[in-house]
Amino acid sequence: MQVRLVRLISLLTLCAALGSAPLVRAQDGGDKPPTGMTIHVVQRGETLFRIAQRYGTTVEDLARLNGIQNPSALAVGQRLIVPSPPVSPEESAIGIPTEYTLQVGDTLFKLAAAFGTTEAAIARRNAITNPRLMYVGQRLALQEGSQSAQGIRTGWIHRVRRGETLYHIAARYSTSPDLLRLINSLPRADLLYIGQPLIVPSDENGVPLTDLPFPLARFEMTPVEQGRTSALRLITQEPTRLAITFMGKPVTVFSDEAGVTHTALLAVSPLAEPDIYPLRVVADQHVAEWRVRVADGGYRTEAITLAADQLDLLNPSVTQPEEERVRQVVSAITPQRYFGGLMGLPCAAPVSSPFGARRSYNGGALNTLHTGTDFAALPGAAVYAPAAGVVVLAEPLSVRGNAIILDHGWGVFSGYWHLESISVRAGALVQAGEVIGTVGSSGRSTGPHLHWELFVQGVQVDPLQWTKQSFP
Ligand SMILES: [Zn+2]
């Protein structure tokens, strides 16, 4: 059986109304509880055990206070005397407060289910008035609650589609309609509405509870920062062709042979403004869009002084043709992936100028950017390939001097400028750690150093990040 969603889904627009009542109304109606007591109105799905847990009391005490003979025969709407002062649901929540960073596949409904609290409580605590404005990377204060569905951290949020029954949904996820009814506190199996969120639990080792539109099953993304690379991995419920755009630009997606595991690298220019940007995923005819935060990269500023005879370094007529040549070389996308694991450092020397520094030359404006990482290495020091790759450029250039560019596959290229010597030829496959040349001061350079540059799908990004974080 195959049920397909043909409509456009935007994940964050599907959150339920925020005005919904909190799970527990500690005081209700005209009943005046005795001093030091409160009245709890039993909600659907609650047990005496949960209520006792919430108020820090015991099942025995509650049963005795309320004259309950059979603790499993609670009625929805039944009023119970509870021996504690009235508390709000947030304050009464058990468990430790957590700072949580919003991920792709999170909605208020999902977070409420996973943390055992209510959407309204999360919204109130975090001053969220419009869930559509939530974004990936947003920090939320959450606290473990005590709702009946609490603790379900693996599985899916399934949004009911036209024509579906609880039996269809149970079959799709290999579970039982009874379990779905129980977990979701549904009064009747035949009372579903289109768009209704249902929690479909999976076992302990299942996918993290996620609220993704079909056919997406899992979505992992590392934090997105100015000038850095973010890894994105998607798993689909069936073989799917994906197209992704981020910040309005298409992103190359690499899918496995089965067509269910998809990987992409997001490279953000260091010049991009820290802000919220759209991430759009088209899976066959289904479209999903999220708002994603690009965080500040924390780059510093540098003042550089050039001698009069070096000022043509800044002359576009000198730099432009070479720039275009390099751009062309690094714009290729090789489907073969040579990199894997952490990259090594290209030379054994301290960093003298970091990537991303805003530069002013001879007292001018801060209008240029350092597009690589400089190492203060001695002339003649060995330069190593930080990862396996194919040499795609190995020749003297006028600005960059003796230059090497390696293609690591998947649109990842590294560049080495101002070398004294080059010991590899274009077309050669080099392994990680192999010597490719020596440090020098060729081209327009202010002294011996290695300038190391990393391009990911044509965007210059921080190379040192790749020595600390491995990409899938
Ligand atoms: Zn440099």
C-alpha cells in the first residue's frame, strides 16, 4: 500500500494551536480545596501514578485522600484532591532543565511529545508567539515534563493524510492500531482528521523522534556558520531523488545506490550576513522548506602594510585573470569522494594569519578578506597533502606563485600558494600525508609562508575546520 502526499508541506506551519489548554488545570470550577491541597482534573491518558509523580506524592496517598478503591479506574474529568500547593505545569515539570538547539524535523508538537510537556508550555517559556518563525539553530529552554506520552524519543510524527485510517498508518510503520490509539490518547480509531499529528513510536534504536514530511525519514545537519562547512544527511522512506537549495543556491546532493541515503555539504561564504536563511528540499514532487540560522563566524580584522612595489597585488587587472582560472578549476564536482575522516595539517608550523580575517591594506577600508589560513613555516619546509586527492593544478601563477590545487572529490578542493618547489604533477593521485612541495615566498608574497585554501562547491571556507571535524 502506498499513500503519497501530493500537497506542499511546510513543516513548521503544521504546529497545533498555541492557545491549547495546559495539560493540568490545577484549579478548576468552584471547588475550594482544603488548605495545602489542590484539585486536579483528570485528563485523557493520565494514570494515578503519573498524577502522583507530577505532584510529588504517592498513588497510595492519592487513593486514600480521594477514597479510590481501584486506582486503574480513573475517569476523564474526575476531580482529585492532591496534597500540594497549586503549581503551573512548567513549574511542576519533573526532570532537569535543558537548553535545546532546534534541529530540522523539530516542531512544538514533537518537542512536547519528546519532553513530555505541552506545546503551550514550551511556547510560553520561550516567548514563541508564531511557530512559523522558529528556525533551525534556535535555542530553546525545555524541561522534562510528565505527560502520558513522555519519553518517546524515537519514532516519527505522522501527519494524517487524506483517506488514511489508523490501520493504514499502523501498517505503514509496522505497528498496531491499538498502540497508536493508546500513545496518542485517541478516543476512537475512526476519528482522525487530515493533518493531525500522530506519534508513531519505534524501538530504542530507532530514528530520533522527528516531524518530517513524507518521504523524509531522518534529517541530520551540523550547525551552520559563516565561512564554514555544514554536513547534511537525509534518509528517505523510499528511493527518492532530492534537490536542495540553501540561501537561494542549489546544493549538490550525493545519493547512495539504493537512493535512500543522501549527503550534501553546505558551504557558507565568510561574507554572508549572519541571519536566517531558507533551506528547501524537493523530494520528487514533495517540497519542504525550513528556516536555518547562519551563525556569526567570529572573524577578526587585520591591518596589512604593503611596500609600494607590492601594491599591484591589489590591482584587479593583475589579479582577475588568475582568479578566474582558479575559479574554473575549483568549480568542477567530481562524484568520486577521495577525502574521509579528519584532514591533516599541510605543514608543521604555527598559524600566522587565520582564515576569514577582514583586511585593510595600507590604512584603507576593511574591504578584503583573507580567504585561506597562513602558516609561518620556514622556506623549504615540506607541504603535505591533508587528504587524498587528484592534483588538478601544479604550476607557477603570477599572484599565487608556485601553486598546487588538489581535488578531493564532491566539489572539495584545496590550494597551496607561494611554494618554493612543486613535487607533484597534474593528474597524479596523492594520498593523505604525501609531500607535494615545499614552502616558499613565490608570487606576490610578503615573506615565506604557506597559504592554504579550501573550496567547497566553489566557496572558500575555513580549512582548519576540516582538521577538527570530519565530514560524511
Ligand atoms: Zn594567506
